[in-house]
Amino acid sequence: MKTVRRMVMKAGTATVTEGSGVVSRERVANLVDGIIEARGRGIEVAVVSSGAIAAGVERLGLESRPTDVETLQAVAAVGQGLLLGIYTELLSERGVSAGQVLLTQHDMTHRQQYLNARHTLERLLEMGVVPIINENDTTATEEISFGDNDMLAAQVASLLGADLLVLLTDTEGLYTGDPRTTEGARLIERVERVTEEIEELGGDAGSSLALGGMSSKVQAAKVAAATGVKVVIADGRQAGMLADILDGEMPGTFFDASGRVSSRKRWIGYATKSHGCLHIDQGAARALVARRKSLLPAGVVSVEGDFTVGDCVDILGPDGRLLGRGITSYSSDEALRIKGLRSDQVAVVLGEKGEEIVNRDEMVVFEEPDEEGKA
């Protein structure tokens, strides 16, 4: 594959474990060989790896993955070091250092933590270290059910401005139906854009130790592609898979990059947490989607949530669809007072000159105009 200088590889639980759920050194070794191959081509590689809970389950002799959060966190605490140890040893045998990076959604949501994470990962790559990234399951709660690290991998790829995200799993890629149950299901080799039809093709997770099904991988591909990252979903159990992908053979399903946004807009649109919603009318929707204008108070119909100046808010169209996200110039209380008002009326209500409720430079619009240029 041409023009790949930085890659994020995500290995799912089913990719690093055997059928019994035991972490397989042989499978991890195959992944490490792929990492070394990529580095030999001058490509920087960061790894997002699942498998900590599976490793903890094995070491503690548990029969299955626990279901309560406290036990999951304890099991992850045991397994995290074991998993990192395997990567560290195998990379060290090949003359490369590994560095552990544990992230939570909080790190992605808050701007300063987001920048800190990026700077640390950048420096590790500059030093020739392979970052081994996982969610900090020992302190997080919702992240444990966050799609088996798929969305984390997409956010890391976006954060690093990677050229390629490889999501390795236990199937060849995205099919027209579940290949385990649907006769005649065929592999989709290329996706130009993630549509509703593509999103509906995701299925359930295939392993009791894994959480991520194809649906979470499609959603991760959608986010990464929208920020300018190419994505491949492929079978990570096959030796030499990364080399095949880099050679352009494209096993699995390839998602073309569908957008290119600035680092700040990547954070606004795909990382930070929304604190509320602004429902807008059809005229404002057309202005945002077709003409890429700022959102004025006059176009706001209703306000939801409790937010302050500088918070991120979702922007919903007349039909309730998510049109975009942006940084608000007003608090929720102020937005309620000025919704539907012209700029000169805003000045009367607030005693100051009215401005955009969300400036276009602080906004990411998800919708594309239709063929007639309308929202």
C-alpha cells in the first residue's frame, strides 16, 4: 500500500487467543513479525491490543469471563501485565522496545489529556518504541463494554494522524451476511463510504471472551475514515497478514478515507463528549450542510442538556438526525433565552452583541448535501 508512513494495528481478543481463550504466544509472535516487517518499510506502528481480560481469566483459572465490573477490573489488573510481558519479550527478541500506554474515554474527551496522550505517543514513536495501547480497564467502567477496543483504535489512529488503521479479527472482513449462518454470504472487498446499509451488516461477537462484533468495527472504520484514515478489516489469525496488506493485496475489507479534518476538528467530532443538544430548523440545516455556514441563534428550535461556554454540543436536524457537533459560544441557559432570535435581538436579551451559537471553525458537519445541494 502506497503512502503509509504511520499505522495503527488493532488486535482483537480472538486474534491473540486460541479457541480455548488462552493467549497464544504463536499468534502474538505472528503479529510482532508483521510489526517488524512494517517498521522495516519505514512505517511507524502503534498497537492497540485486546486480550488483557482473557489473559487474566487464564492465569486466575476462571471458567469464563466475569460479568460484574469489580471482578472484570481485578482480572484486567492481573492480565494487563501478562499481555504486555508477551509483547515486550517478543519485540525485544527482535531488537525493538515496547511501551505501555493505558487510556480511558476521559483521556479522549478532555482536550488537555487528549493532547498529552498524543504528545506521549508521538515521542514514543520518535524514539523507535512500539506503543502497546489498551483501555485502562482497572479504573474505567463503561470502557470495558466499549466494543473490544475498536473505537479506541479509531480514536488513536485519528489522534496520531495515521495513514492506515488495521483492525484484525477472527473473520476475513465484512460480509453481506453472517458467514456463520447465511449461505451465500460474500465478502465485501471495498467500501467507499459507510452508509446506513453498510452499518446494518454488523453482527454479534463470536467469542465469549470478546466484546467487539463486526458492528463495532464498522463504526470504528466510519470514524477513522471520516478523519482521513484508510481502514482494513482482516483475519489476524493468518500469518503474514500485515505484509499482504502493505503489499497492496488487500485481503479483507478496505474502507477508503472519506474526509480530512484538522486535529482540533477530529477531537471535536470524534473524541470529546457532548454535553447537550441543539435542535435546529430546516433553514439552519441547509446552511450548515449545503453551505457550511455557522449556526446562528435564529436557527435553534430547542435546547437540551446542561452545558457551559466551550462545551461540545450535538446539532440535530428537524428529523432528529445528528448533523454535526461543535463548541458552543453560549451556555445552555443563554441558549434557551436566545433560541430563535436574530442577532440584534440577542444583543437586547443578553446586553451584548450577538454571535454565532456555534462557529463553523469550531464545528464538524457529518451530513453531506444531496445531489441538489440540500441538507
